[in-house]
Amino acid sequence: MCELAVLISALSVQDEPRFWQTVIVFIAVLVIYALLLAGYTYLGDRFRIGSPAILQPA
């Protein structure tokens, strides 16, 4: 919620550099989260233990 407050505050005082810095930080965090989630999902599927052998790729 703090990030939203910074974004709104930057808009209200018309501080363009701070606004774009906040937008870039938000997008960077989103990209990092997406990469971590994709890696976690891939590794979870790749090394799943206890799955039936028929469901695992050859």
C-alpha cells in the first residue's frame, strides 16, 4: 500500500521524475516476481515426487 501512496503523492505534487521512478520500480518488482514464480513452477513440475509415472514426461 505504501507504493500506491508514493505514486498518488507523486501525481498530486506533479513530480514527474518520482512518478516514473515509482512506475519503473513497480514493473521491475512485477517482472522479478513473474520470473521467480515461473522458476518455482517449472522446478516443482520437473522434480515432483510421488506423481504417477504415466503423468511424467518421458
